[in-house]
Amino acid sequence: MCVFCKIVNNEIPSNKVLEDENFLAFHDINPSAPIHVLVIPKKHIENFQSVDSETMAKATPFIQEVAKKLGLDKTGYRLVTNNGEDGGQEVFHLHFHILGGTKLKWHRYQVDPKKAI
């Protein structure tokens, strides 16, 4: 069982922001911004490539409500999902990062010439 499934099952504690029957939002334990919250589906879905359209349709208003609850709906925020190993995914359970609370900068990444097409 993955770490996020354990959080959903209350086997690992989390600092919850919002929860409904389908999703859970909680503060990231290693924040990259003053506000850094993760949104996960309660059912295990490995990554964005595996998610169905019904789950995504339900995720949108949930994520918007989380942003509103955090006060980010007016100031702005970044919504990120990493997909697969090369995309930076570390926990293979679909999750969205909500980052905000400051003016966020955009970091450009160096292209690995060995992987460039």
C-alpha cells in the first residue's frame, strides 16, 4: 500500500485542509512554498495518464474549493501534477500540488542532451 493510501486510511497522520467522499487535501510535509497542499483522490490511481474523466471532473471543483479555503482564489496559485519518473513523480498515487502564498517564480530546466530528441 502506498503512503498516500495509508494517509487516506488514517494509518499515517496528515494536516488536513479539506476532505470529501472522493478526495483529500492536506499540507505537504516538505513544502516548496509558504502554502503547499497536496490533493489526492481517495481511490488509488497511479498517475495522470491513468486517471478517468469522471474523477477529473470531480477533482476540479474540489481543488477550486481548497484554493478558496486557503485564500488563494483571489491572489493566485500554481497547480502542478508530476507524471512518471521523468516528470518528477515521487509517489505513484495521483496527486496535485497547490502552491501559493507568495509570488512564485518559474524555474527553467536544463535539457539533458542525452535525452533530447
